[in-house]
Amino acid sequence: MEGTGMTLPVTILGGYLGAGKTTLLNRILTGDHGQRIGVIVNDFGALNVDARLIVAHDGDTVSLANGCVCCSAADGTGEALAGFIRRADRLDRIVIEMSGVAEPARLAQNVAAFRLNVDGVIVLVDAEQLPSQLANRYVGRTVARCLSQADLIVVNKLDLAPPEALAETGAALDRHAPGTLRLRSVQADIPMAVLFGLERVGSEVPAWDTDHAALHVTWIRENSAPMSRVEAEEMAADLVARAVRAKGHVLLSEAPDQRHLYQQVGRRWTLVPDGSWGAERAATRIVAIGIASPADRSTYNLVSAGGAPKDRQTQPF
Amino acid sequence: MTRDDLDPHFPDNPVMLIHVSNHGCVLNSVGLAIAGIDASTPTPDGGLIMRREGSNEPAGLLMETAFLPLFANMPKPGEADLLALMEKAQEIYTSRGVTTAQEGATHKPDLEFLMRAADEGRLVIDVVSLPMVLDVPALIREYAPDFQGGPMELPDTTAQAFGTYRNRLKLGGVKLFVDGSPQGKTAFWTEPLLTGGPAGEADYVGFPLFPPEAVNAVMAEFVKKGIQTYTHANGDAAIDMVIDGLRQGGAVSADDRRDVVIHSQFMRPDQLDAYVELGISPSFFTGHTFFWGDVHIENVGLERASFISPMAAAKAKGIRFGNHSDFSVTPMDPMLMMQSAILRTTRSGVVLGPDQRVDALTALRALTIDVAWHYHEEDTKGSIAPGKLADLVILDRNPITTDPAALLEIQVLETYKEGVSVWKAPA
């Protein structure tokens, strides 16, 4: 078992019925994002993937034209995960769609047990329906627990929610997931870079269209002075408060010869040794997708990466 | 038990002894080596790798998150191996006098296997298969490839696939799950457990496996298409969800659908009235009073625990009910099921709900004529009468007149399926 699938990151996608998970999964399975993603579908009903995009159908597993593979969790998420681990060399990432009533924390624990790396728990909510779901006698507690265990919350169906409902949803999120960053979206249209991260560390920044840029600003933080571990933790605390996703190398004063990798999805972050610097100039470089305002830029010594429209101020939901 | 208990007997082959709860196992040394678990393996969060005393060497016992990943490399028995086991497997039933058994959670591959076994004439007893609701879309893709509909819609002719034996195999109804197990604290109750959740969570009521919207939608479709449902529900909140689903789906007692709630363990008295209204029938699990009765008292208190599988209250309302073993969760032993319905005694000797004990004949009916009624087979099975199938068991004494405490001593002498002897006690 050792050595199999060790590097496969796993994204856990939660959210109650109607929040837009299926829409998002359809985007992932049919999108032109260049990643080979294994998707485990874990809910009633089937995805209605366009048959023309299906290149192979093998039992509970469907292979798609863009290199993604979709597998049902009918035999248990563990079975499905095991199946993906066996083909880990042909995958870049795993996404697990949780049933609307499952608990992300428990699933994250099981994923970690397979020695896979939980990249983040992203929970979608229906901007209008969330308050009534929280009040439901059967599922209210479960919906609340799911929110409290999210690393990042996507408030979806913004276009369908009247202002009063939106305010109520915001208040509910303040109560059940205080401090967890929220993104807003329509039709679960979230940049793939938010879901699956920034391809490479360094000055390259993923491009996305200006509509997205209106919501998400990309920053690079660069500093050639080494930072202490305590300073790194302070940096993480800052980023957690304003970046939905961040990744980069860190130059630690305690171990300047060793490169460290910082990765973050919402409030979940890790800092782990990542080989030596090699030809790369030793420095801290973090690429972040944030919801920071221009004012934050000066405060946090962040540099706008893409120029022009990307520094438009966004309103955190 | 540790690897040291297994190794002398299995020095060369990997052996994995899975606990009945499916939460853990014991591996022998060969098994541990294949799984790659040794002294250097860290214990994962939420799991347990038991170590030998005074060392970091694994002792063999693995639980939860340490157990789960083993399935990544699990060899699966081939179809030929499984077919060869069918005879022995059925002997477990025939040797206890059972001539009709339920396959209570049939996935698509299981169904294909059972169909093959049936077509090859390997079924000695009748098997009632309940396809899993989650496998229904895949079954429709296979058996009704031209059907155009939503993910949980059924072709109008679906009901024709149910209710008729072919080579001793029939589809009885569709199986749904709404919650988990009470002893595992994964059932779904309305009132919190006195002992908290599995990880010590306060105000813990368990959880449903599916959102009510999903349950309601599939229930409505099954009611509309005339398909009987068998729904696993243990806690009263899960049972409420079944009641809601069937009621909103338009089920009424007059339709004689005989929707079955499997387990129906932690009922509230008011739910029996809903069962009457909607024509729902419970398949109780009185064996729990013995095996986990003491655990239930601890978790929900004596009063709630005492109404577990309330046979007497159901009978008083005129509700017909079955009883089951959930084999292999508890042994395949009809006398044990009967005894637990009559005595309701826990392992520690508490009589759990004395007012819910039933007489021997009622306990026997729940294993014969009233389960035949669940399967819509009461005209051919479940009692001895002219014109009925000669599915018979010969016991060495009368279970109705035997002291209930001595029921387990009763021996099966011979079992007949449709007049043919299919099992005989060794002389």
C-alpha cells in the first residue's frame, strides 16, 4: 500500500441538496481544465453527463473525454477511493462529492486513513434555502455541522435569492461558521484555480476571465528575507482571513537550506518540507487567490499579479 | 485475539478475521505483511493499531481508520468460487429449517450472481431479493436501456419484474436505508442519547443517511409504480422519515402494499397508529433484546429501550409483523428469534419491556405465516394446509409447548422444500 496515491490531493465537496454540487461536478467532468480528476459521486440519482463526452463505461465507472473519471460510491466511498488509488498514476486529483447529510470531518478522517492528502473541504450552500434547511427537523443539525467543518464556503444561487434571504443566510453563516471565508457564485461557476489550486509556484498566475476577477483577486507575496516559524504562522493567520486558496514556498530562518511548501484552502493550511531549493532562488513566494481589498495590498505587502481589472474591490459575502 | 492466535494455524496464508460490526479486524502475520503494517506504521487519526505489549509491533487488531484502507488491496473471490459455496451457504438455512430466505440488500453484481446461481439450478431454497435503491438506475440502464427518464424515475412496467419466482429467485421489493445501527450509534433518533455520540458529541441524535427530500421522492415513485418498499430504519426519527415518505407518496392501507420497515426497533407508540393508517408492517428484530439490550438501556434509558421491537403493542393494534435475525449480524437460528420475542431478556438478565413479550404462537407466526404475508406468499407458504407448498421442518419437539428457556435445545431433524428432503440430521 505504501507509495500508492501518496501525492493525490483530495477535495471534499459538501453541501445540502440543491446547493449546486451536481452543476459544479458537471463543470469539472466536462471542463477544459487540463487536470485528470477522479470524481466520486455520492448521492441519490445520477449525473446527466452528455453521452458524447463519455469515452468509456465500465460498471460504476465512467471515463470522460477530458481525462476525468467518474465513479459511483454505491459500494462505499472506501471502495471507490481504493479504485482510484489503483489508478493513481493516471489521476491528478480526487474529488469526493458528499451526500447532503454526511459529515465532512468524518470523511476527511477516512480519506487521511488511505494516506491521501485532504486538500480542502469546500461546502456549497443555497443562498436562499439555507435558513430553512437549518431549521429542518431531520437535517438541521447535520447541515449546521457540515458548515462548521467547512474550510471554505461557496454561497451559490446568488441570483435567485432575494435580499432578505441573503441577509438571513449571512447571519446563519456567521453563527455556524464564524471566520470561514465565503465566496459568492451563480450556477456554481467557481474558478478551477479556487477548487484545484494554482498549478505552479512562482510568478505565473492562472488566468481566468474578468468576471471571475471581479470576485477574486490574485496576489503574490514575495520576500527574500527568511521568516521564523512563528512569523510563518502569523502569515498563515493573515492569509486564512483573506485568501480562499494559497500556495507557495517559504524560506524559514530555522532551516534556510530546506524549501518548505505552504498550501492553503480556506482555513486549512499546511507547511511541510519540500526538498531543497535547487536552482530556485531561496525566497518566500506565495500565490494567493483572495478577496482582499486594495487597502490590504499595502498592509500585507502583496503585489497585484495581473494588473488592471484584477484589483477591483470585492465585497466579502 | 491477536496474530499469535492465528499464526500457528495459518503460517503461510493471509487471514483477516473481520468483526461482525465491520469496524475492525484481526490479521495474522502474513496478512499484516501484505497490508504493509509494521512497527514503523503510525496509528492513523480515528483508528487503532493494537501493539504487542512493551513494543511497537502490531498485535493484529486494527480498527476504524486503520482497518478501512485494507480494502484497497483486498482480493475478491471469483464467481466460480462463490457459486461453489452456494450449497454450503444454503445448508446454514436448511439445517435450521429455513426454506425461504431474504437477500436484504442486493447490489447489481449480487443480483447478476444470484440470477446465474438460479439459472444453473443451484438454489435449494427460495430467495427473495431486495435490490438496493441506489442500484436502481444501473439496473434500469441494463434492463430497460431505451427508458428515458429522470435519475429516480421508473419505467411503467417495472412492477412486472417483481413478485414472480424464476428458478427459486424472485425480486420482492426495493430496499432503502434511512439510518444505521443503534448499537453503533449511527441510527437516527428524535431524542439525544444519554451517552453522547461515538466521539463523545453532546446532544447527539445520530443522523439520517439521506435527506428527506430524496427519501420522499423515491418513495413517491415506488408507490406510484406499485412497487413494495422494504426500508431499513432503526431510530424513531428515521421511522418518521419513512412514514412521511409513504404518506406524502400517497400510500394508504387500503392499497394493501405491505410496505415493510426493516428493524422498526426504537419506535414511539404514536408511530404504530401511522403504520395502521398507511398499511406499513414492521419486521422486528427481537434478538436485540438479548444481544444489545443492556447497551440500549445505557444509551437511551430503560423506558425508551423497553419499547424496542414492540410486538405486543403492534399486535394490539392489529398490525402483522415479521421477525428476523439479520444473519450474519446474529446467528441464523429461528428458535433464538422466537425465544427473544417471548422472553426479551438481556445478557445481564433484565427483562426488557415485560409488557412487550408475546406468546409462543405469535412469536412463531412472525417467522412463518406473517413473513409469508410480507412476501405476498401467504397463500402458498407459512402454514400447513391443503394446497400449500410442502415447505416443512421436522423438529424433535413442539416449540409451542416447550419451556421458552429450553427453546434453543430444540433440534431440527429434517427439512423439506416442496416435498423434497433438503437436509437431514446426521444419524
